[in-house]
Amino acid sequence: MKTVLILGAAGQIATVLTETLLTQTDYHLKLLARRADRRITVTDPERETVITGDFSDRATLDQALTDVDAVYLNEMRDLAAVTTVVKAMEAHHVQSLIAATVLGIEDEVPGKFGDWNTMMIASSIAKRKQTAAVVTQSSLDYTLLRLAWLFNDQHQLAYETTQSGQPFGGTEVSREAVAQLITAILQDQTGQYARQSLGVNQPGTQGDKPSFY
């Protein structure tokens, strides 16, 4: 049985991902978050292990990474924290990292939507360009997910991906769809997602900005 460590497990995508993995796989999940005992509700105690801590802390990661097959990183804002995660994974020979980041870090969003996106999250893009570089320059089999603007809809599970060097495909995507993609990556045995940076959006959502703005 595969064991997946979810870092930032109380976050919105991570919460949806936990539910998806419990429903669609037999994986054991390690759920690490600050104040996790108060923020995470366990529904399957035999498969969920809750760890209270901060993934910027190396000692916490060293314990959490024991017997782990893959890691999902829910937040790539902090350069020091992402660096710590990468170094800890390399030290423990845990190769598989899936990390959620924002669209725009590769200057890949064209047209008016690209201008709007930069206006809205320029500082976030700048920080995440740095953290993405830490991941891509590592020895890990990473998959970076450059996510369109997010919303919640359990009935909207469609997504499409674009490769590095391709224009970004749309303006928005549901967190539930992102969880489906992460699950597919974790289940993949071909290696097609290794060392890839994927743009992720809902098909048919091209425009000048997301529909909810």
C-alpha cells in the first residue's frame, strides 16, 4: 500500500485531495499541518495519520517522511520552507513530489488574462518563481501544477493540462478537478509526469479573467 505525505493538509485543495484519495484509492495518508489536531477531522483512522507541525521544520519532516512513497505540497509561497522540503526528501530518498503553485511563473499566460493575472498576483508569482526553481533544480521526480484561478464545485471535475512552453489554456479550475489530477499522477506507473511542469485549467474557460470576477 502506498503512503502519501500531504504537507499543508488543512488547506483547501489538500482537504479535497484527502477525501478523494480515501474514496478512490487504498493509500495510507500522513496529514501534516499546523494545529492539525484542531483543524483536521479524521474519517478513516486506519488510513489517516495526523501530524501537528510545520513543514518548514526539518526535524518534523524527518519523522514524517519515514516509510513515505510520495509527497504532495499544498503551498509554495515560502522559499526556506520549500528548500527544507526538497532537502529532506532527497536525504530520505523519497523521489515523488507533487507541488501546487500558481499560473504565471513561466510567463506563460497570454493576452488580457495574462495582464490581469499579473496585476492581481504579481508578488505571488515572483515568490513562486523562486520556489519553483528550487524544485526543478533538485534531483526529485517532481510534478509542478501551475493552477488556474480556483473555485469549489464537487460536480465540476474536468481539467486539461498544458506543458512548459505552451500558452496557458484557461482562466479557472475547480479544486475537485485538481484533486482528480493529483490522484491520477499518484496512480501513474509510466513516469509520464516525472520532472514536468503542468498548467492546469478547466476546458472552455478562456477569457479575460475568471467567471467569478
